Amino acid sequence: MASDPPDPDCGVCASEAPPLIGSVLTGTGLTLAAAARALERGEHLALSPAQRRLVEAWAIEHALGPSA
């Protein structure tokens, strides 16, 4: 029986590393806070879609933005 290919936007699929360990984004060495600040500065970060959503959610939760 053939199975559907994994969804590329699923976050953690099969044997992939989790997008986040503690507060550190896997494969980046950045914490959620550091990544949120970097994105606010307009830096390009190589984040998976799941990591980007985590960082954006963290920024909203911590009111990181122009007034911060």
C-alpha cells in the first residue's frame, strides 16, 4: 500500500529534528527571542515554515514590534 508523501509544511515529519528544542530553534542556534529580533531588523533567516510560525507567534505574544 502506497502512502502519501509527507506534507512539506508539517513541521516535524518522520525523522526530521523538531523545530524547537527548549527555546532554541533547531539548526539555527538562535533563541525564539533572537530570531524574532532578527526578523524585525529585516534579516533573512533560514527557517522552516514551522519555525517561522513559532517565531511569529512568540513575537505577537511578547508584543515585539515597532513600539517595543
